[in-house]
Amino acid sequence: MPRPEIIKWLRTQFFPHMWCPGCGHGIILHALLRALTDLEKKPEETVIASGIGCSSRMPGYINACTVHSTHGRSLAFATGIKLAKPELTVIDVMGDGDCSAIGGNHFIHACRRNIDITAIVMNNNIYGMTGGQASPTTPEGARATTAPYGVIDPSFDLCKLAEGAGATFVARSVVSNPKQCEKYIVDGIKHKGFSVVEIISTCHTQFGRRNKFRSPIDNINRVKDLSVSQAKAKDMTPEELKGKYVTGLFVNVEAPEYTDQYFSLVDKVKGE
């Protein structure tokens, strides 16, 4: 049972939730709620935005200011909210397809702008809600409805993509390590700039049953076995790291934040 101070963040009237029993997204929801509680955020000053997908149903269960937007466009909505009310804490929750396929262009430009939004990317390596299609992060060789004989496309490394696009905070964890998930969410929210927290999640219904990981615990053990700490990864060869999830904090730098720059420019223009 969650702590009482966490319960206040839940819209309990919408439970039971729509996720499959054992879905990794529930672990991420709890990590986010613990983070908001630990940071002493106020629901009326917190915005949770999302697009479309299993992960994007999360705002419906959170007692805050929430926006369930269109597929892949949640960062565009979140950007507008942050520009209109920069004092708000804005968090965007996305799936791997929502973020890096239809929403890929919005993602890289949000990174480039360095706007003060925390993007939590729940990467379960597949389109879970819409039928089990391969996503840009589906591992090579894994099966999906659109790849019945195995994926041949190289998969995106979302953290490297975010770093290359200019995000000033980038971290990755896995659902088998919920305390680390919470820590990176806390640190990402506290960071002034665009923060990307990728969390490797699980989908036993779509990914697991096609790839011989049928039960929830099989899938959690899979990501646990494939996760490698950043410190350990430094001593491993590229061959040894192939197919692994390197976890850790990859980027944490200070840089001018977009809304600060925007309103400074507005003030400058008004003064001319």
C-alpha cells in the first residue's frame, strides 16, 4: 500500500488501472509519485503531459494538472504550457514509439531548445497498446507483429540521441531498480533545463509472449540481467555490451534555459 502522502497524488476513482497485471509502467508510476512527494511538489503547480499509448494513460491516474494529447505531440503541448506558465513543474511521460517514432522530431528539438521539462521515456521496446508492432527501440532479432521473423533495423539508443540533440540532463534506469528510477526522476525534475530519464520497462503481453518471456517476472528478470552499470560498462568491449542496457547518469550540465532566454528577449524588445 502506498504511503498516505502518495495517495493524495492518485485519482483513485479511476482505479483499477488499464495496464496489464505486472506491467512495468506501474513501477514507474509509483517512482514518479514518490519523487513528487519527496520534492514536496503541489498538484496544482504540477503538469503531467502525455501522448498516446499504454504509458500515456498515466496522467489519468495522477491528481495534478494533466494533459492527454495526440500521438507523438505531447512535447509540443508541454512546451506551450511551459512557455505560458514557466513557474509550473512540467513533466512529459512517453513511450518509446511515442517519443522516438512519430514524436521523434519534437523530441530532438525539445532537447535542442533546453526547455525546462522533464521527459520520462518508458521504453518497453514495442508498441504495447496498438498491437505489438516493432518500435525504433525494439532490439535486433526480437519478434513483433511487424517483424514475425525478427527485427533487422538497428535500434535507437535514446540516451545517446538525447545527448547528441542537446539535452542537459540524461539518465537511464530499469524497472528492476525502482529506487534508482525514483532518484533519476527527482534529479531530472530538480535540473534546470531539458531532462531525459529513460526507464527500461516491460511488456509481457506484446513483447514478452513473442520473445519467450511470457510472465511479468520473466520480463523484469530479463531487463535486470541485461542492465549494466555505467562504471562496469567502461571495462567491457563493444561485443560484450551488445544488447545490454547501460544504466547511469550520462549528462548533467548547466546551459541557458529556453523560457529564461525567451522572456529576456521579450523584455529586451519591449525596452527598445
